[in-house]
Amino acid sequence: MVSSNSNPKLEKFVDECFRYIHTKNLEADNIEILKNLKIAFSGSYILKQIIGSQKLNPLHGYSNQKLAHYLQTLVEKCKKHSIIPMVVLDGIQHSSNPKLHLEEKQALIKDTWELISQKKSQEEKFSSNLKAILEENFTENELIPILEQLEIEYIRAPYNSIYQLKWFCEYTYVNLAVCGLEALPYNLNNFIIHIDWQSETFYWVDVRKFLKETKLDIPKVQNLFLVSGFNPLVHRSLWTHKMAQEITAKDKTELLETCDFLTTMKLLSGDQHPTKMLKDEEINEYHANRRIMEFTLVFNSESDIDVLGTSALDIVQKSYGSYLPHDIYFMFVFNVISKELVDFLVNEKAHLKVPLAESAEFLHLIDKRIKPLWENALGSLTAKLHPSYRKNEYSLFRYYFGDKPFKLSPGKPFKLSSLVMNETQLKKPIEEGFTFTGILRVFAELLNEEQTRRNPSIRKESVDVTQLVTGLAALDEKSNVQQLAEEKSSPEKDQKATATHKPESTATQSEGKKDTIEGPKTEYELAGYVYLSFLENLDLLQTSSKMFMVLGAALRKCDPVYEESLIILLELMKMGKCLINGNELNNSRIRKTSSENPFAPVEKKEHPNKELYDIGVLSSDLKLEQREHIILISRVFSLINPEESTTHQSQEIDYDSSQYLSILNVTQSALRLSFESILVQSYLTNYDKKNLPFLASIKSKLPFRKNFSISLGVAMKKLLQTKESFAEFKEKNPHLPKLEADINKGYQLWRYLVGILKYQEDRNGYNSDLNKIFQDADSYLMSRLRDMKIKLDGQP
């Protein structure tokens, strides 16, 4: 949409077009007319409203509380006026130039930090930069956890959300659509462009009246948008030169007429006439896009993909690429798998987001962990698809290597569980809502039962699961992802892995021998199976040998509220304790040789941009030990999503915390990617199309979809060094209205992590040095909180 195709010329045209329509064709009516109607809002409209109404700082991240404010208001107002809301998100998009895109974003972020270091954050350019960073990083993905939290119906269009809105309106699934002027070229009749809840008025465009007064038709409106820079973002690289030439010859007259009309309407000046400005290849691109806008693919009431509009089949294929398997479309539309994963499958390329603040640890994390994980995820995603998908070469672009992306081939799929829990065994997880700790506890019960069967003289309730921890995969050991990436494939190993880790019901039984393990049959069994497989790939348990790993045994005792945060922290620990040992993150320009441990602290030397490390809230007067304790505590507390004020905003900028935020985001994204690819592999292994409906109910059980805000982490850095009373501190930080409650949540997460490390060391695990670092920081934290008379839950 316009937000995805932003360029100055298009923005100018849309602004002028809006002014033209506002004076002649914009209608206003009382909101009561919408009573008892179902209204569909485009995701891009929701994003614009949130950005316009909330003071969001992308360098801090986004708390659910702040993001939910607009949507909460939307739900309340719709309920008041008996309106039924739903949201339609954009679908698959084809990226144009990843290299150019990444270079522009990197330059923008670098320029923003330089303005901060030069104390120019009050200038208009700084505000403009922050807005641009926000618009780039704040996407429809951030809306999803809020939509689910507020139980707002939503769906993701397979491709273009406006066409999906058009289909919904034409087939009366909804009564009206709310979106921007980008709906004009798609022939969406009488759409709402804004609802003013305060004045209880809505504004809509009478499309028929507009066309009649301007003597236009929809094809000409499409031309107006296209010559003004609008780009439907489809796979133009698949068009042949001959096709473009044929279409150019056909549309040549239309292009001239359209350009003349734009000049007459004063929407473009004479020197902006596209035929004078555009190169030949750009004119060819215009004509290709012109054909593309005549049709699109939508999701219909039969849970299938339809072509909306008319066009030759070869044009459809050249525009949208190969038709994806129906199961993938279904999982995508109902958000069982994320846009990031499907875009990568379709485009065969993806780019990793430019971090909000660079660090050497972020770069090494990408090289050493994210790359092999993507390869295994591709392996799982394509394992049951057509063989052509596994023959493709996929590119993963990294902003710091320009046009030299990782070349990825689908690697070995993730290991699948050798154990399938039935619904009787899953009774408690089903009742409580699926959680990792719930699955771990059921696994512990199964191990206890197994132990009791082997030794009937032992009472079941007296068995300590820690006696069954025969494997000590701990913080210094490689994960299954890393092991799989390093294994050399051999027929013998592959055959063994298939027999051990792929329990299929019927599909891949060799030589007619029936598999002894039946696959999951219901959505609950499938969810339990995927959770088990995911935990096994994190080396928290082993289903084939029926044993806990030490970290899995420790994690099962934790509160499910904190389990995802704990898993993220444990993953960061596995990748080198320097990520959370209390040291500031290293400058990204200080590189290490390939022979060095990529996560070992670098030798002390002057940073090339040392001034950035002075951007922060930590006092230079702190002792080194105090500084390390505070940074470490802040790292853990940053995973708590605080309740933030919708009227106040923190002005503090902390470079180290923004570096850490980027690491949290990329780590969670990697874990989500892993879980979803395991889900796809598990589903396609055991089910067929007739089982699709229950997939929609699984999305409420999907993990790693929350938003991060470092506001509490930054607040803890300030709190632990202040000489003020807690009451005075709270008064100076109105952006955190429930600070004491948020500190309690952070403290609970902290205590669980400290407990896991202690549990590991008590069982001859590793990282005793890390455990001591946490114990010392724990003593410091307790002392400071007591001094400030902050009451902690469970403490006298």
C-alpha cells in the first residue's frame, strides 16, 4: 500500500488527490448510520492512527499497553455504537531491492544517533528521522498480539489487503471498509477514509460521483496512481522483455492521455510529465504494473484462493509467482505462520532488519546462530512441499555486507518428537492453555510413570525427576540447530534420523513396514507434539531416550507467565555469557578474527565512535562492580513489558539498551521462526486438507509474538544508582504509572533465572562463574530495593 511504496512524488499526488476529493467528493455522515454493521479496517489504516495518536519512540520499543490504547478505544467505541469490527492485514509482498533498502535504513539510523551525540535531538530533522524509523520498524506484525489480546477478529489477505476488502464487501461478508485513498484504483465502492469518534462522524468517498464528475473510469484512475509512483509490489522480475514491449505498445496511448489529465488537474506540473521524466525501463515497468492492477488473488468463503478480476493465466503466474500449496495459504491467512516465513519462501530472499543500534554481538549472533537456524527452518518448511522448493537457493541479506547475502539451501529439518502425547495426558495443559512449562511437567509425569514401571517398589510420588536427568546439555553446549548445521549428511545418519524423529502415520513408511508411532490426531495433540519438538531442538529434553536435560528440568518449575522470557535469556546465555554478564555491548566496528571465540570480550581499545557510549543513563561515577550489576539486572528486567502511560513519554536515550533491544528482537524472531517451521513440518507430515479448520484454533497457542519495550530496563538503570526516595523517583517518571508492580514482575523473572542457574550448578552443570555473577548481582539488587523500601511479592 502507500506506506509500503512511499516516495515523495506519490505522496504529493495523494495529498493533492485528497484535497481535490475533499472539496468535491468527500461525504460526511453521523456514525449512527453504521449501527449493527460489520466494518473491516485495513491494517495500514490502523497503523497510521496509532502512529498519529501515540508518542512512540522506536529506540525504546513498544509496550503492549501503549499499542493497545487505540485499539482498545476502537473496541469500546464500536461496542457503544453496535458496530462489529474486523481487521484485514496485508499479505505477501515481493521485495524490490534489498541492498538499497538496507543501506538507506542503516544510513538513517546512523544519522539519528549522530544527532543525539551532537545534542541535536530537539531539531526537526531528529523528529523526522524518528518518524521514518518508526514507520519502517512498526509494522502490522506488532498489531497481532494486541488484536489477539483484545479478541478482535482479523485475517491476513493472501496478497493485497484492499482487494481482500473489496471481496468482503462484494460478497457481503462485511458491509463497509475503512482504508486510505489507495483504495481508489482498486474500484472499492463507497469506502470510509476516516472515523472521528469524538465528533461521532465518519467520512467516505462517493466513488461513482467522483468518476462521473471527473469523467474518469477505474482504468484511468489506476493510470493516475501508477504514473504518480504507485507500485503494487509484485514479482516484476518474472516479466520477460518481450511481454513488456507488447504491453507498452498496447498502452502507449493511455499513458499519454493519463499524463495530460494529471497536468490539466494540476496534480503534476508540465516539467513533471512522466513521458519527459521516466527512462524506458521505468515506462515498461509502468505498463507491467498497469496489467497487474487488473486482478489479484483473494481468500474466498471456501477457504481457497480465487482470482479477483480478469487476466490471462500466464500474466497471473508471471506477476505472483508459483501458486503455493493450499495448506500454506491457509496457515498464512489465519496467521498460524508469519508473513516473514512465507515472504521468504515466495521471494527466495529476505533481509534482516537493520538494528536500532549496532553491536559486535548482534553481527556475530547473525553469523553464528541465525544463519544455521534459517537453513534448518527452510528444511522443515520445505520438507513436505514439492521437491522444487528444496532445489532453490535462498538469499538472506545482511545490512553490513551490502550485496553479498548468505546463500542458503534448505538444510536438515528440525528434529521431530519421538513421543506423541494423547489428549488424556494433555488434560492439564488443555485446561490451563498451552505453555512450555505445562508440557515439561507432563513430560516429567511420563518419566515418573516410566520409572515406576521399571521399579514397582518405588512409590510414584516419591520419584524426584532430577534423578532422571542423565543428560547435562547446559549453557556452554551447542544446540541441536548448531549440531545439525555442522553434521555432514550421510545416508546412514539420515535413515537413522528419519526412523527416530519422524513419526508419520502413513506417508513415508519404508518397504511397507508400519510405523509403530502414530502421529497426533487432534489439534491438541498436534500442539503438544510441536511444543515437544521445539523443546527438544532447544536441548531441554530428549523424547527418543526419554530424559530431561538439566535446563529443561529446571524450567518446568517456573511460572508460565515468564517462560518465553526465560527461554530467550537461556538462548542468549548459550551464545556466550558476555551477552548478559554485565558488560556493555561491543562496538560493531571492532571485528574479531575467525579463529577467536566470537562472543569472548574484545581487547580494550578506543571505540571508533566512542561518543555513542556516552549516550546513556549510567553515571560515570559508578564503581565498575556496581556498573556491571546494574547492566546485568537491566538486561533481565528489559524482557518485562511494562504498563506505560499513553500521555507521558520518557525522554532518556540509552545506546546500550537500544543495542540490547535489537538482540532481543532478532532472537525472538528466530525462535518464532523455528516454532512455526516445526509446526508446518509436523502438520504436513500427519494431516491433509480435510483437517485444515482446526488450524485456526491453534494460533492462540503460538509463542514468541510479544512486543518488547526497554523502558523498564532503562528505569532500573536509573533507579539502582539514584539517591532519591522511591516516591521521588516515581514522580519524575510518570511514563511508568505502575512502576512498583512492574518491578515486582521483573523481580520474579530475575528470581526464576537465578534459580535455574543455581539448579544447574547444583547438578554439576556448567557456568559456575556465571552463577556467581548472578548471585552477587542478586545481593546488590535486594540491598538496593530494601534501601528504597520497595515491597516485593513473597518478601517480608
